[in-house]
Amino acid sequence: MPLDYSQHRFLVPLEEADQFNVSDTVKLSMHMTGFVQFSTGGQNRIVSGWNEELKRPKGIGMRSDDPVMVKTGPLFGAALQGMDGFQVSTGKPCEVFEQTDFWHHPE
């Protein structure tokens, strides 16, 4: 979603977001060309890539009109709640985040 950097705080209701369910691991790929997509991260195939003929993603993704030229601000963000309901993974490869890795809003 486009961000209005003049605002310090904003909220986008969940009802305004597209929602998808998967039963396997997915991978978020962010290309500097401006193409962002979800693709296969586990065993089950997830349709991904860019359809040049139709000028649209083959699966779940989006493309910016311009390449990504990030100079400041977030390139990607995620809000996760209820993480205490999950068990810590012991498998590899695995990215494990500790409490000190998270940014907490001062308010």
C-alpha cells in the first residue's frame, strides 16, 4: 500500500486487505525492479512470476511502475500479533527473532 510519510501513525482496517490461506510455507520476494510476489517456500507449488503477455502477476503479487529506489523509510513491514501461541521452531533453515529484534512504538 502506498504510504503517506507526512503521517506519523495510521491504521488500515483488515477488511480493506486481501486475505489468503495457505497450508505450506510461502516466500515473499521483493525485486528491485518493483515486482513483489509470494512464491513457493515449501513443498507445495505456489503459482508465481510475471506474465509478460498479460502484464500482470501469474499469482499473488504486484508491480510498481518504477524500480525501487529506497533512500529512507520502510521497504517492507509486518504487524504480528499472538506470536506467543506458536512454538519456537527448531528446524533449519529458520529465521528466529528475539524480543530485542522488534521495534515497539513508544505509545
